[in-house]
Amino acid sequence: MNPSPYTLYYSPGAASLVVHWVLLELDLPHALALVDTKAGAQKRPDYLVLNPNGVVPTLVIDGKPQYEAAALIAYLAEAHPERGLAPLPGDPRRADFLQWMFNLANMVQPLFRQWWYPHEPAGEAQAETVLAHVRPRIEAQWDRIDAHLAANGPYLLGDAASVADFHLVMLMRWSRSMPKPATEWPNLAALAAKLKARPSFAALYAREGLTEWA
């Protein structure tokens, strides 16, 4: 059997971070392939063959490239049910798990695309307007999630962490330089502290050469 069935195409701190983190958390053998996004390597023909969206991550699984960070971490968790990072079909938490995975991917993560690249929605001239509109939308998401954690936490699904929490913490990390970062919300901050205390987080930072928000 191939000892490293996974190859992750990544860029430090990008959306690939959560896939890398889950690979480490699950102690899965994997290889890393750095994509120089600053140089536009994600838009080159050889990479677009792997991921036609021209973004990271791409995870090659037994020779087949797959993409979409939320889908990848859900797949990895479900492929290793003994680790308990995703409720399986039949588990009463399953519907909540799927809800949070899709909510984070569809409602929260796209807002950060607008925050980091405000020129994309309406051109450079409207960038400041985009920022002014997207900030309260991100903060409204933190309000809602923090309230959910206060009532149902400490994790999104209650007493046990799932890969949805890993995804949430990655998104929280992306807010670190905002006027009001996610850690200003107490229940979000407590969840992030729990996940950042895991050995896999320290390994992730060492592998990707990250220092901020450690």
C-alpha cells in the first residue's frame, strides 16, 4: 500500500491550512506541494489541470485530484471515523454537522474573499465601499456563532470537536487583523484556544512557517 496516499497542494495560511491541519490531526501520511500564489502559480495551466478553479487547496487522493476545503476535511474525517471528527449517517448530530460545514463554506468564508480582495466584486474604485459593507456582515456571523456556542458549546456540535470547528478556527484566524477580530467574542475565543492547544496546531505552524496568531 502506498504509505503516502495524499498530496496536498497548499499555500501557507490560505484555505489549504485547514486541510493540512486535519491531515496532521488524523496523523495521516501525506506529501506537500507548495503553490506560490503570490507569483500566480495557481492560475498556471499545469495547476489548472488539477484544480480548474485556480485556487488552493487541491488534495490528490490515491492519484486523483480533489478540491474544496470543506469537502476535503469532511471526507478525511469520515474516512477515519475512529477519530470522531465527523458524525456519520445515523448519528443525531449529523444534520447539525452538515449544516455548519455548509454554512461556514457558503456564508462565512466568501465574506473573507471580499475582505481580502475588495476590488473583485465591483472594481478598485469601490474597494473601500466593499470593505465598509463586508465588515459588519462578518461581525454579524461572529455574533450568531458566539451565541450558538454560548447556548450549545463549547464546540459547534456540543461537547466534542469536529472538523467544522477546525474550519471555524481557520476563518477566525483570517480575521486577526480586522478592527474587531473574532477573538473579541468570548465563546469563539475559548473554542479557538482549545483547538490551538492541540499538538497538531503547533505542527501545522512549524510546517507552514507561520508565526502570527500562534
